[in-house]
Amino acid sequence: MARIDSRHFILIALLSALAASSVSTAAANPADSLTWMPEDSVLMLEEVTVKGKSAPQRIREGQYNVNVVEIAPALNTSVSMTDIVGRTAGIKVRSEGGLGSDFDIMLNGLSGSAVRYFINGVPLDTKGGNISLSNIPMNTIDRVEIYKGVVPPSLGADALGGAINLITRTQKDNFLDFAVSAGSYHTWTANATGQIVAAGGNLLIRPSVSYEYSKNDYMMRDVEVWDTAADRYILADRRRFNDRYRSLFSQLEVGTEHKPWARYLFITATYSTLQKGIQTGATQAIVYGDARRHGHSWSVSGRYAIDNLLVKRLNLSLFASHTSSYQTTVDTAFRKYDWNGHYTQSQRNEITGGPKSMLHYDRPMTVARGNLDYSFASHHNVNLNYILNNTKTHRFDDVDKTYRPSRDRLTKHILGLAYTQTLVDSRLVNTLFGKSYIENFKILHRESYNNSEHTASATKSFWGYGIGSRFSTTDWLKPKASFEHTVRLPLSREILGNGVTVMQNLALKPESSDNVNVGILGDIQLPADNSLYYEVSGYWRDVSDMIHLVVGEADGTSYYTNLSSVRATGLEAEVGWHCSDWLSLTTNWSYSETKDMNRWREDGKPSITYKNRIPNLPWLFGNTDLTFARKKIIRGDDRLRFGYTFQYVHWYYLTWEGYGSLSSKSKIPSQYRHDVSLTYSWFNERYNVTLELDNIFDCTLYDNYRLQKPGRFFSVKFRLFLR
């Protein structure tokens, strides 16, 4: 609430006294009375500006190294969640192709499952195995929190490189948010979410549905095809022909909130399906023409929170879910394809080179989470978090009768305890924490080709700990630092494979790391309603037994293995300038060195890859975003917004630097991508139309061992928001 200056109270008091004096005089001397009326009785007060910090800004200025991205500005565009995350400092999203393709996120020099995904603090896997960061409905999310290095114990993660936490959107009233878009390569997407407030505000119903489809038939540049006339292989451009993708996600959430007995209570049910052609192996030289996978998932979950439990400022939140994910990989064609779409008959299947296969993966998962938060003495807080993740895997084959079914189980218990103190008028914040990791697994797997049996059952425990601090000297200078010793337990798909191109490795060990982050950030208010913010940070990671994906060029398959010693260091910076609400410019750049620090090989000889960069990982990249918006273009309630994005990735080697000649070594070249968008909104942004052109100059873009991504992409999107 605005404060009124004391001078205004004095003025009001004087005017009141003068009026009272006039009335008394008139009553005493009626004949001499005068009627006094000011010409302008309106009291003009000085303008008062009240400033407060939003939740995203408070998180960004906290003791952890974290980026916070609000989703609202991107809701009218066709970008996905991975696109948004990939434009932030220190993040590089590496996809294997177009819509629906597998992807990998590199964060502060580490990638793969070293980065974990959450939604409202619980694993994103609880939505089903078909749901990932790339296809989560955008209009259900309010903001994204990207923790780099140190991960808060409240997330209950055995992450190594960081964590991405999606915070869902909330509204007080009824609303409907619907969007549909069409784009190149036969791409269609549609999604709708909303809220129904019933029973006098005591019942909230939140339905959501999302659909995606694409043929992904974009052009592949310079692939090898056989030229009959020349009797040799030549390089040519060919379209993808076995990469059709279709997915459906639906969710219904029912509950209530803001009650004396519950901050919130919700029951959620989700169902999703997925169909995907498999075009290539781990490299584009391996071409598949009939292999495909499909699956479906369903989940049921409940979440409950209550404030002031038993005593004041003691808050409890609970979550429990059960998810069933079912996936089938179909590889029944005894054919060998080329990029012309032609094939020759073969005696082996396409992916593994074995017999015809229809492999089923049935993975039920149960997750339970409890979080207890207590604030005392006004400046002290204790948080206790526990999460249980129990995943089972049942594999069997309908076609390959020699395949022996197997059943595996992987259970994780993660307990975190954190103490936070806020001192010096809230300018100094310190958090001390410890984590306990317990892993129990039972694996029984039989290989049909050599009639061998692998059995493993064990319980392992590990400890982690850390500290995070932030001190605000002024608004424009806020230094922060954090340290963590952490452990990451292998995932089921890393140990057992994914049933498609990733093979199993039962000898895979957990990885551990010491993480250090330091940085400064600040906000500077400039004249004429201009503002500037900046953040600069550096990091250091010392990783033991790093889990690393090894690609087999010969057959297109891959597997996870351990690198005994890896060190990642880097520096990143972001600067943003805003002029009122009509112009903004943001740029960020990241430099990362992830090197093999193992001096000796297992046979005792010197390692040729010692201090080599880890291959197939970008080490220098950046993003720049420019936004221009104007109101009242045609009518009083409309708005026009223009956006431009530039992304740069410096070249990097595909294989170890120590092997072979550097001059002839395969490498991914430097890449430049330019995207533009134009959005017109009217009726106070109830109706919105967006035109987008991605990769304007149709550059050849690569990721993940030179797997090409789509070329120039045009799309149009219509969004309707009613409330």
C-alpha cells in the first residue's frame, strides 16, 4: 500500500482547522458569515512508487546458482520447453533431430542424466515415460527454475550437474487457454488447458490435453547414397522417410486450496501415448526404414500441503504417485536401407543385427515424497526432505522366441536436511545441508545369444553435503558462492539400456563429484525507465566415475560406461537491458572445459587422452535475444511484438583429440542459427496470432554425433485465452 508523506497529513489538518474555524465564526456572527468554497477541492498527492520482488527474482537472488525463466512471454510462440531452457546461460540442448526426437542437456560441462528434471519438486518421470521436457504442455507451466551445480535438498535429487524444476501455473478464476499451430515438415500441434471453479470456490477442476504430430521429413545434407551410373557412393541431399512422430498427453487435476486444513489438496490422473519412427542409429550413416517404437503411460498421484501444523510456521507437504510406462520397439524387417529409401533383403534385423524382434519394456514406478519445513526465531529455517523411487523393469519379446524375459528392480532412498539462516537485515543468507543416498537393486538378465545369465543384487549407501551463501551489498552487487559433494546413482536405462539403440552395462558404477560455484549478479536502474541486469559466474567440477555415453560407429548402437576422473571448469555471463515494456535485449555466453584427468590406463601405461576434452561436447556457445513491442497499432487494446534470437556454437571434435591427426579428425563445425517471430494480439491478448521463421538462412545444424537437425522451419500459431 502506498505511503502518504507526513506533509500531506499536516496540510489536511490545517485545511480541516481552517474549515472548522470558518464554520464556528459563521455560527457566532450570522450576518457577517461568509460562504467559503475552494475552486478545486481535489487534493493532489505526489506520485509514490512501491517496489517489490517477484518470486522468480527472489529465487534468482538466492544462495544457489540458478536461472529462472518465466514462460508467459513465450506462450504465444511455437517454441518448446527445451528451446526456452536452451537459450539460458550455461545450457546447451542437444537434440537428435526434429519434433519428438531424443535430446540431451549439457549444463555446466556435464550432460545426460547428470541433469535431473522435476515438476513442482517431484521427478518429471511421474508423468509417464513418454513425457519429457520437450513435449510437456507449455501452457501448464508458470516458470522454470534451472539449478546449476548445487541442487537444493528440497528437490530430493541425486543430480550431479544440476536440476530443472518446472513450476505449474495457477489461476484464481475460470479460464481456458487454447492454442493450435502448423509448420513445415507436416508439423501440427494443439493444446488446451483450463480451470473450472465449482462448489462456490471449494472445488477446482483443471483439465489439460496436448497433441503433437510431424512427419519430420526434412532434408538431410551430404549423406552417402549409391550412384549406379558412377558405380560408387556419392554425397547427396535426401529427405528423412521413417521419422513420423505422434504423441498425446492428457491430464485431469481435481482438488482444493487455501483452506484452514490444507494449503492445497489435489488428485491428478494422466495418460499419454507415443508413436515414433526410428530413422537412424547413433550416427547418420546408419539408416533404418521400418524400425519404430510406440508406447503408452498412465499415472495417478496425490499431493497435499498444510501450513502451521501443530505449531506456527511448521509446514508439511506430501506427494505420492504410481506410474505405468509401457514401450514396444518393433524391428521385424530383415532389410538394409539407404538414404534413397531403397532396401536390400538381409538375414538380420535393422537395429541390433539379430533375429526379428518386438521387444516390450514394462516399467512401473512408485514415487513418494515428504517435505517438512520449519521457520523459527524469524531468521532461521530447517527443511527435511525424503523421496523414495522404486522402478521395476519387465522385458519380453513377442517375436524372438529365444529371448528370455527378465525382471529387474531399482530402488532409491534420498534424504536431505538443510539449515538456512537469514542475517544482517536479510542481506546475508547461508544454507548448510547434508544428503543420504541409498540404492538397492536386483537385476536378473539372460542373454539368449550366448545362453549366459547375469544376476546382481546389492544395497549401497553414499553421503553428500554442501553449503551455499549469498550477500547483498547493494542492488547492483550481490556475490554468491556454493559448494557440494554429491553422488548420482545410475538410472535403469543407463544400466539396462533403452530397448532401442542404447545397450546395457551391468557393471556401471555411481558417479560422484565435488562442485564449486561462485558468482555475482545485480540490477541497475537507469534514467528514462531503463534497467540493466547482469550475472557472471564460474564453476569447477571434480567428477569420479563419470557416466559417459560411448557411440559405436560401426553398428549405430551405444552404451554407458564410466570415466574414472573428469574435471569440468567454466565461465558464463549474462547481461540484459530493458526499456520500459517495449524493448529488451539479452545476451549470454558460456565457456566450458570438460577434460579427462585419468593419467594412467588400466594396464598401467600412460593414457593418451589425459587432459583431452571429452569428445562430442560443445565448449563455447552463446545466445542473444531481442524483443520489440508496441501497443495501440490498429486499435486501443492490441499489441505487436517482434522477436529475434541468435544462437552460436563453436566447433568441437567428435572423437578424442589424442587419437590420430588433428588436421584430419572429424569435427562438428561452428554453427549459426537465426530465428524471428512476429505476434499480433488484440482484445487485451485474448486473441493472438504468431508467425515464426526458424533457422532463417537454412544452415546445416548438428548435435549428438553429427545427427542433423531440421533446416529452415516456418510455422503459424493461433492462441485463445479466455477468463
